Amino acid sequence: MSQAGRQKKGSLAFLLSPTVFWLALFFIAPLIVVLVVSFGRRSLTGVVEYTFTLDNYVRVFSEPIYLRILWKSVWLAIVNTVLCLLVGYPFAFFIARQTPSHQRLLLFLVMVPFWTNFLVRTYALIFIVRDTGFINNVLIGWGVIDEPLEIMFTQTGVMLGMLYGYLPFAVLPLYASIEQLDFNYVQAAQDLGANTVKVFTRIVLPLTMPGVVAASIITFIPTLGAYVTPDLMGGGSTFLIGNLLQQQFMTVRDWPFGSALGIILMIMVLAATLFYFRVGGSRSI
């Protein structure tokens, strides 16, 4: 290697060193600690005993209650992802077809929820959908229903809260993909006699698939580990893996088992991320 090449390589390593340092300190090191603790054991006094054992991982997959929680978490994450796509895609398409000034306004409204704490937004939704909330008061006042709708502390309430909380995560990547779509292809397909369904399934959807994949992953990952929404809007009716993690660390204080759950959850998230890079990452949005 020439002297110039060595200098360039050294300069690049110098520039990357702060990033590598902070990444190792705040990500890799804590992850190693969690991994080591997951192979430990909780003593009778609640102290972690660092003895290598696979009992915590075996416990997750051998006890039906944990398998049910894990499956329910994955299922609700998938359902919420599908709902966010079904609601977010038409809205993102609508934004992409507006004038630039209207696009900026609508995107601003989509991003406004990010300026508010997620917990505050969840409490705001609770005030809207609870028994004495806005929705029930309006429906009762109009004579549509005689008794309040039971939304709070049900799985329906949890799904509504997740849809409300994570919908912006789906809209933004969908808009980015649709906005770059060349609508001349749509016009050409219509000129050749394709109806609306064929235009969407054969032209629009395939060309915007990277945005769909990105929106799916970005929505699925936080939903899978959610615990604020199930805890506040589901009560005891919906107990997901995020709630189980919080319980193991803060209430039961079984850190080894909680660490094993965290590692399993991280592997699932990593699998979803690798799926994105395999399916949608090779195509630009």
C-alpha cells in the first residue's frame, strides 16, 4: 500500500474512532452484560449468581404461559403492522398527490405527534375512548348507543392505541416511496386498458414495495416490544412480552430470566431487520 493510501486509511480510522468508542460503550458493552446475566441464576435473595446455565432459555420455550405471551406479542405486532399499512398507504398516497405546499402541511401534521411524549399521547387517547370519554359521550348524545362502548381494558383498546401510536412510523416511509413513483407508468397502463385494480397491483404496489417493507419493519419492531400501551389501555387483559420484561426486572427482580427474554426479543428484532435488508433493502426507496 502506498504512503497516501496508508494516510487515508489512518485518517478514516481516526474519524471513526469516536463513533466506535461510543457504540462499544453504550451498546456492545451493555449487550454483553445482558447476555452474561441471561446465563446466570437468581438466588433466593434476588442476587444474580453467575453460573452458566441454559435454564432461563429452556424456561421460555418449555412453559406454555410464556409461549402464549410470546405468540400473542408477535400476533398483535403483525396485526398492528397490517392495520398501519392499510390506513397509512392511502393517506401517504393522498399526500404524495397534493401540491408541494399542501404536502409540507400534511407532513407537518404527521410529524407533530413525534413532538409529544408517547406516554402523554396514550393518556390523551384514554380520555377520548374511555367510558365517559368524547366518543361515548357523542354517540350517547346522538342516540346511537344506549350504553358506553367497552374499549378500555380490552384487546380492541390495545390495538387502537398501537394503531394510533405507530401510524406515523408507517406513513413517512410510504410517502417517501410513493412520492418518487413515476406516474407516467400509471398513465401508460391506463391508456393500454388496465383498470384501477390492475394498475395498483401490477404498477403502483410493486414500484412502492420498498416503502411497504420499510414501513412494516419500522412499525413491527416497536410494536413487538411495546408495554406502555398494553399496560395502560389493556390493564390485565393484554399481557405482552414487553410487560413481562418490565415485570421481571422491576417487580420479580429475576434479572437472569428477564435478560434471557430480552435476548430472545432482540434476536426476533434482528431477524425482522435482516428480512428488511434481504427483501427491501436492495431496492432504493
